[in-house]
Amino acid sequence: MASSTTVQELEAEADDQPVEPWPRGISRRATMRISDVLAALQIEFPAVTNSKLRFLEEQGLVQPVRTPAGYRQYSPADIERLRYVLRQQRDRYVPLKVIGAQLAALDAGEEDDVPLRAQLATRDGVRPAPATGARLTAEALAREAGVDPEVVTGLVTAGVLRPTASGHFDAWARDVVVLAVALGEHGVDARHLRVFRTAADRQADLVEQIVAPWRGRHAPSSRARAGTLAAEVGELCTQLHTALVRAAVSELAP
């Protein structure tokens, strides 16, 4: 009578089995085209583009199957992998190299699986325009921020807000107005806020210098790289500014 398989033998056999890449337990049958992927990601990541997907592929973060005709096809597992990458960029501003290392650890089973759940969002690294696609007029901006139109006018006069040539404002203008009003309650008026505008412009100039080599290229993946890099470096500038202000303010407390 043959002896039964021991626990040690079973464990050895399990060790010899290749670890299924992350995410595990999700279909890897590649039947989805890029258009299908964009539709699946649209609700959570409305700013994701065809170029962005190709750029993430070039970085080795997702590996769609190629048909004999050269078309890319994605699986449900690829979709979840893309969601992980896009969330890490959008929510935590994690650099792509770090995300790649995180995925490698998940693939190897060295890290715990992250929960797979969707969440409604309004930006993907770079914040898109409002859902309507239209920019805000001064009157609409005042309504959105819950302030009198004179407040918006005052911020424009002080150089804090800059409308386009057509007199419209971008998607970030509402945040600027709301924060300016909050500071106004502490006696900080619009003219005092010019220093913030100047600092932001200088930081934007620095970011522009960093991404300029990528913006000068014509390949769609290069433009996607420029957008990703601008978002990452811009957020690092924001975090550094925040840390410096907090450190300075902490010295004012007894």
C-alpha cells in the first residue's frame, strides 16, 4: 500500500507552483479593447485617456495581450491592476517606480492583497474640468463658492485669480475663492494673497522646466508622461510648501 502524502511534501509541491500575479482569483481572459477599458474606468477616472493606458503599458505596469493584427486586448484582471495604479497616483501621489515595486511585491505574494472596490472620484492625477466640460463665468464661480460676485472681482483685481481671455475660470478657481474667504475671516484680504499667487507661479515654472523635455515630443505616450510627471512634481511642491509653513507656524506656539 502506497504511503500517503505528507504535509511536508504538500508544502514543497505548493512552493514549486508559480504564484499567480496580482490580482488573484480574477479572470485573465483578454477580450476587452481599449475603448472597453476606458468605458469601465470612466466613472472613477474620468480623465484617463488612451495615451495614458499606453504609457502605463510602456512602464510595465500592465501587459495587455496583442492580437495577431497588433491590437491590444485587456482582461478583468488588467482592469483591476489599472485601477490600483491610478488610485495610487490620484489618492497618494505615489511615483510610478514605487507603484511598480508595490505591484511586484503583490505579484510575488510578499504583500497582502489590497481590497478591490470602486470609489467615485473626480480626478486622475490631474484634475479635469467640471463634469459639464464648461469653464465657469465669474457669476457661476460666485454661485459655486457661495459668495458675492464682488469677492471674485476683488480676487481678480488683486491678481489672485486669473480668468481666461474669454473671462472664464478653471476648475480650481472655486477652491481658491473658498480658501480666500476663509482667510478673510482672519483679517487676510485679497491683496495679502498675492504672495501665494507669486509662490505658486514660481513653483509652476519649476515644474514646467522639469516636464519640458517630455512636452516637446510628439508621441502620445510622451504627452501622457508629461502630465503624470507634472502631477507628481506639483504635488511634491505642494507638500514641501505645506511642511515648511507648518514648521514655521509651530514655532509661534508657546
